[in-house]
Amino acid sequence: MFSRKIRVEYESNGERKPCELKWLDSFSMRNFTNDAVFDDTLPVSDGLMEIGVRVPVDALRSAMEDWLRRKSYIGKQDRLVVTEDSGQGSLTTDH
């Protein structure tokens, strides 16, 4: 079910830092989007998650960024960077 591994970091003042496990867990446990596709997320450690094949990475990044801002974990000027390990290099989705 959790066949994909992703790195979840935030960029603040030009510096990238991993999102804390408690932040990732907060999103996964209290998913405010009411979208069942995000049920297929499993926080592993700071900055690392495993996700199911149905989870759209861009939508996940957007929903997580919104959640982290609402919880004041990241600032309005910060951005979330999600990098997926595709097995053949990395795919970065940062907007």
C-alpha cells in the first residue's frame, strides 16, 4: 500500500529543512481535506513519508502546505518541497 517514498521539506529564508515528524503525523492523522486519497500516507521520520500509488504528489504538497501554514508550523513566505524517489532519480515538485 505505501509503495512510494517521499521527502518533505520546507524552504525558509533560502534554507531547506525537513518537516518534523509531528507535523507530518498531524497532517496524516487529522486530514482536513476530506479526501480519502490522503489516507494512504504514512509518516516515517522527520522529512520522510511513505505514500500509496493513488496519492497525487502535487495535490499532497498543496494540501500539506496549507495545513502546515494553518497550524503555524511554517510561515506564509515559506514553501513546501516534496521530492519523490521514483527509483530512477528524483522527481521534485516545488511550487
